[in-house]
Amino acid sequence: MLIALSDVTERRDGVMKFSRNGQSLLVRPPPRKDCSDVQVLMQIRQFLEKSDGPPAGDLKEGAHLLVVPDHREARVFKTGLHGSDPQN
């Protein structure tokens, strides 16, 4: 999900650098598929709070996101709502 919400680069030493709205976060990928280190999860949470919202111009006022997680990744989709009635 961080990849969808920020700019990401991978350094030569394997550390991932996430940048968003002038804030940066360095994260070493976990040895397993899931991230269960509480300290890393708190750093991610603080990074998202400090970067305060989506990058300027990326999402419009009232935009909706759909997050679809699976066992390897989470995909984030921008959705367009055109009314409350389903289209046939």
C-alpha cells in the first residue's frame, strides 16, 4: 500500500525509501511476507501521519480509493462514482 501512496526507490543494500509530501521513510524489507515488527509498523504509521494526505494534485477532493489486499501485496484503485444508481 505504501507503494501506491508514495514514491519508492530501492537502494543497493535492499532498503526501500518511501517519499511523500516532503517526508521520507527507510524500511528494510522483512524476512517473511508479512510485516509483524511493531516498531516498523509504528514508523510507517507516523510517516503516513506526518505526510498528511495524498500528494498534491494526485487525488481530487471527494475521490474514493478501493484497497484490495492479498497475501503478497495490496493494490489501491481510484474509483469513480457517478451516482448512487448502478449502471446497466
